[in-house]
Amino acid sequence: MKKNICLLPGDGIGPEIVSEAVKVLHGIEKKFHHTFMMTEALIGGSAIDATGVPLPEATIAACKASDAVFMGAVGGPKWDTIDPAIRPERGLLGIRATLGLFANLRPATLFPELSGSCLLREDTSAKGLDLIVVRELTGGIYFGKPSGTEVRNGLRTGFNTMIYNEEEIARIAHTAFQTAQKRRKKVCSVDKANVLAVSRVWREVVTEISRQYPDVELSHLYVDNASMQLVRDPSQFDVILTGNLFGDILSDEAAVITGSIGMLPSASLGLPGTPGLFEPIHGSAPDIAGQSKANPIATILSAAMMLRLGLNMDAEADAVEQAVHKTLQEGFRTGDIMSEGMTLLNTVQMGDKIAENL
């Protein structure tokens, strides 16, 4: 089978970790007799340096022509002082909006091999952590209008608008319920309906959509309570459904309590026929860029999500995930997940080992 993949290495450690995932994808090509046509394009700071904008038209065209888009990371202090309208992050937001990627899926799983790295109490982590945050990605406060800054009564004032219509809510709700049907059949919708009008509409629509999925249990939590419950007992969650702002925060919280954000992948999906975007949840880590210290596992697991959700290759995705587990079981670690008695590997060595275990 032949598939087109657009690679967006980006900034900082992005090129390093994408290279290791590509190494694993080449292993999948050989093992399963596929052909992946991989084309690189610019995004973020590297695109600004080369073209003056974070999302060049050539990148948009390459993404639209692909079957899936695979990204490293964007941003870094080098571009912190430039015009906010062309910051590297605008490239990421732009490609999500351009491709209509409204659903962000972020699994947070505590690997048995890394149970000692979990930041929670042992009796809490022993219950397990296996959840997925389904976050609405193209609406809410990040995209609502009006937004901006101005002077009001002599005071500098910033403002943003949190807005959702029922169609935007319904489509992400369907994604969450369909995801839950393939897991433990529980959806917890997170909002702030006691304060926000937009959350009251959110809760109404989600409840209406839930009636189409009688096999899935629906619950509701306010976002402040949800953030506490994630720390108190994450085992109670299966699928967390929420909006853009709350999902951004809760998915990072869910990720970090597993011990390292260097372990967790993500997928951003749109309507059927639209190429999805797959990337690790961590940032560009410019402080360790070029030193082969970065953990490539989140990126490699993002490749597994791409195979499963973007290219309909379940067996291939399973093979990548099994190779990661085998590598960890054999005691190999990068610095962020290192523990006593384990073998320390750098970025390239970890990629080599996982590719070997395919």
C-alpha cells in the first residue's frame, strides 16, 4: 500500500524526534510491505526564518495533498519577541484551522514499566491511568471574535470571546461518544455551566447527543472539580470531552501525572477524507535541542496513532506500540524516564532500539 505523509519537523527538538519516528515508519514499510512517500515542509519558527511567515502556502498545499500530516514541535525563545500575529504557534493553529481539524485526541496512559515515574501516590497510581481527552480544537476562546487589546478608560485591556454553536458542540460530542464505544463506554463532559452561558449550551447539546449512544454512560463535571479529580483518582475517567481552553489545560495535567510528557502522543482529526495531524504533546524543548537528549517515544507513539487513525493500519499501529513496550520492558530509558538499574539511551539510540524491536 502506498500512502503520502507530509512531515513538519518544526523547531527545537522537532527534527530530532521526527527523524526517529521516520526510522520506525521505514521499519513498518519493510515489515508490512508498504510505501510511505514522505515530503518535508516548513512550519513555525523555521518557516518564519525561511519565508517570513509561520505557515507558508507551500506547506498548506503539501498538507492538503497528503494522506496524513506528521509534526514535531514549534516555537522557542528565539521568536518570543516578534509580532504575535506571526509567532510560530500561529502556524500550528493555522494548519489546524485550514484542514478543519476540530477534534484533538490525547491519550494519557501509565505504562506498567514506568509506574515508578507516576507523580501520584502509589495507592492511587495502582488503580491505573488509562484515559483520553477529546478536546474541541477549532472553536472556543482561542478563535472567538471579538478579541484583541485596547485602551479603556486609560487602562490597557485585553479581551477574548468564548463562543460555541450547537453544530460545533455536536460534532465533537459525536467523536467523544464514538471513541468511548471502542473503550470502556464512559464519557465525562467537562464545562463551567454554573458560571458560563456558553457552557450551559455545551451541556445541553452534549446531553442531547448522548441519547444517540445509549450504550455510553454520560456524566458532567465543572472544570475545577475535574482538575481535582484527575489528581485524586484518574482511574475513574475513560473519555473526557471538553472545549478548547479546558481541554488544553486538562490534557496537559493528565499527561504530566503519568511521569513524563515525553511519552504521550496526540491526534487532531477532521471530517472523513481530511488528512489528520499527528504530533507529540510536548513542546520544542530548545534547551536540549541538538543534544540527542529528547525522548522520541511520544513522537513514535504519535506515528502509531497516525497509522491507526489516519491510515487505517491497525496491525501496523499495534506493532509500533508493542515495540515501544518491549523496549521499555528490556530496561532502556531516556533521561526523562531514567530510573535505577535501567540503561540510559540517547534520542538516536532509543529510536534504533524501537526500530530493532519491530
